Amino acid sequence: MSIKAVIFDLDGTIIDSEYYFVKRTLKFAEDHHFNMSHEDAVSLVGLSYHDYLKNLSKVLNHDFMEIKKLFDKYKEIHPVPYGELINTDAYDLIKYLKNSSYRLALATSTYRNMLDVKLSSIGLIDFFEVEISGDMFEKAKPDPQIYIECVKRLALKPEECIAIEDSEVGIKSAHDAGLYVIARKNEHFDTNQSLADIIVDDLRKTIELFKEGEQN
């Protein structure tokens, strides 16, 4: 069966934000006099914002609501420069797919109130036919629900879609939903990407694969 749609993750895949988030998490802990290891910060990569805060409070052994209050204020003071963090290989692949016959969708743990901010910052505000955000579901990645819903809204079958991910939780989510998964190799972390069907260090390398599929 031919591939009709490509579903992208956002953070870490299109935007190189996860490395920035790790550094910001460590700086947040340092500025508020919490002890936190680099490994603990990396363990929070790929989570929805709620799960991030929930796990952050556990790692810091501190009250959830207090951590949420502190971090909400901290991120307002230290906004993420999304426009400077776009992965150019992902951007080039998206533009190629957009100009070809493929339908594009987004399945991200990012909450809806931040999604347009991020997409606008990187020039992709109207590129995706379907946009599924993390706050739409009770269970976030690695639960497959977000990909199941995305495929449903595209009115396609899982085998007609390819997911492009980077984090372990995102790859598992797409894999368990029955999608073929391309993983963008994470240059910053030793991420377990073993459930992916293929792993590439530059998403532009997959353009030839899509071209081959168009000829079949």
C-alpha cells in the first residue's frame, strides 16, 4: 500500500528544542538551589508539559504545584528562541513533501496554546493539514492514542502513514499505533531509537526514499 501522509513530531524533530530544554531545566534547578543531574534532566525529554512538570517535581523532590508555579514564571522570563532552533534538514523535507503529493500532519506533545507560537516562529504555520496537540488526551506519548487519532482524522490507515520522530517515547507511540517510523538521530543524547524502522542523521536523506515510493 502506498504512503499517503507523513506525520511529524515537533520538538527534537523539527525544532532542536530538547537540548535547549535540558540546559534550561538544569539552569532552573541551579537558580532555585535544587540538586539535579544531567541524566535526570535528559529523562524529561519528549514528555508533555504536564508530565514534564510532574516528573520534574519528583526528581527535585518538591511539591508539584510549587514547581509548576516557579517554572511557569521562569519560562516567561526565559522564552525559547524557537526561530533559531529549527532543524534545516526537517524544514527542507517538509517543503519537499508539501510540494509533492503527500499530506502532512503534526502529532506533538506541545500544548495547543504554544503550538501556533512555535510554528509561526519557524515559518510553518499553515503547512499541516491535521495538528494534534498533547493537551487533547489524558495519556501522552508513549501512549499511541495521539497517533491513532491523527490517522483517524486523516481518514487513512496506519500503514498509509509514516511517522517522523526522535525521542524514545515518540517512537514507541508511533510504532504501537502501527505506523512505519523514521527516527532522526539525536546528536545530543544517547536516545534509544531501536523501535524505529530506519534511523537517519539528516532527514534530507529520506527524500530519495519518498521519490522511490512515488514511482511504485
